[in-house]
Amino acid sequence: NEPLLKIENLKKNFPIRGGVFGKKVGEVKAVDDISFVIQKGETLGLVGESGCGKSTTGRMLLRLLEPSEGKIIFEGNDITTLSKQELRKIRGQMQMIFQDPYASLNPRHTIERILEEPLIVHGVKEKSARKKKVRELLEIVGLNSYHANRYPHQFSGGQRQRIGIARALSLNPKLIVADEPVSALDVSIQAQVLNLLKDLQKKYDLTYLFIAHDLGVVRHISDRVGVMYLGRLVELAESEELYQNPKHPYTQALLSAVPIADVDHKKERIVLQGDVPSPASPPKGCSFHTRCPLAMDKCSVERPIFKEVDKGHFAACHLYG
Ligand code: SF4
Ligand code: MG
């Protein structure tokens, strides 16, 4: 079975500039050699603290950001080699939902105009066809056609996220990267939007990369979950396996800090020492060793390989193998 998306050794370095001439004085490895696949119809959750590279990864998958190295294979084709023009053709198949829909909705345009725009760009010439599609999209996300003539500020946060979702769906995408789509919403609204995303997935055969900073949020929507730390993937497993049987000390610490119903917390809360190190100068060896309660001598010297430690369960840690 060919996965919908396959990421191979993906890297993104951002230059650090300094001095009067803004010369490049260093580099931040925002994403440092990660690989994973997403199967058709699945939801892969991607979790980590801010600055761990999860959003950068999501944006690279859609080539909203150019990777420094690595392959992004979508339906068997490496899209990192496509020209801008070739990319435009498949753009509609890969869409993004943002954390703050308000920032991504033009405040001076009506909802109709906002939802029409991608249709115009992709060559839907007849006004009546576009209007029909806009009405459909609004209904799909639980809004009404009378909302079409309103402006973004006239909607609540949850409704605006529904509009963001409608826009992402307008070109019948296969893959949606959702970057913290419920983080800015009230807890009571979060569940509604998550349920909507789940329903839409079933109805339209969608595949999701679902980014969040909290393991609690992604649990019920994800088939598998990956955990990132300082630009690297440190653990990846099926959702329930990850929550019941976390292998990496970082995942264990994250889980111990989030109360999750019916996950058996035999262990006490693990409080990590210190802050996340600067991505501009990550620790040598295992980048987590400065905060890991289980660190050994070799951890500060040797980088652990990301490998299968149990069936379908991957981790990068010297405690295994
Ligand atoms: Fe901790 Fe060492 Fe495993 Fe890194 S490799 S997570 S420092 S035990
Ligand atoms: Mg982010």
C-alpha cells in the first residue's frame, strides 16, 4: 500500500544573521532530519512544545516553506522537485488550516468572497457555479448560506474556524495540515470543531496531519502520534499504544503533565529540569540529555537513532536496543 505522503530525511535550516552587514553567522536546525509516512485516510498527530519544528514541518509538506534537504513524496511523486507552475496544479489537493483563522481571513472581504477566491484561482469561471459551491461549503461546516454576505468579525472564534475549514475544503483536497486548529478556541468549542474534522474526514476521505502542543488534544483524533523535540522526531506510535506505553522519557514527561482520562498513570508527575535549549545550539548527542531524568554517559556523546523498538513503535533513545 503506497502511503499518501512519505517524508524522507527532511531538514530545514534557518540562517542566523548578525553584525552590521547582516552576515550569516550561524544556523538554526529547525527541522533536523525527520522521516515518516502518512497513510491514506489516517490522521497523524504531531506534538511538541513551541519551537520544536512541528509547524515548520507542516508548512514544508505543502511547500509553503522550502525544505533545505529531503524528499516529500505525495502520491508517489517527489514534490520538492516541482516547479511553481507544476506545484500550482496539485496545490488544491494539499491544504492548510491555521491556528488563528481570523488572521488568515481578510477582514474587508465577505465570507462569500473569501470562499470564492480559491475557486477563481483554480479556474471555476462561472459565478453561479462558485456561488453554489460556497453555499455547499458553508453547509458542510455547519453554517448557513445567509452567512455568505457577512464579514469575518461578525463570527465567533469557532465559526471563524469553520470558515477556515470550508476554505480548506473548497478544492476537494486529499491532505489537510491542521496547525493547532483548536488551540485558540474555548474548551467547549474545541470538541465541536474536532468532531467536525472527524466527520469531514469520513465523508470526504481526508488525510490529516494534525499539529498540537498538547498530547490531550490529539489523542482522540489521531490514529498515530509523533512527538518532536528540538527539530527531531523522538517517538512515533499508534495513538493508544503511545498513551498507554510511552517509551521516550520526553513523551513520558509530557504525558505525566497532562491529565488524560483513562490513561493509567502509575507514575508520578515527571517535572523536567531546565528550559528547552536554544535550537541555535542544541546539545550534542541526544538533544534531550540536558533535561532527561534517565540520561546516561553515552547520551551526551552519541545521537540515538530513531528506530523501531516495538512493533510499529519508534523511538530515538539509548534505553532501547
Ligand atoms: Fe534520555 Fe539518553 Fe534516552 Fe536521550 S538517549 S532520552 S538522554 S535516556
Ligand atoms: Mg506553531
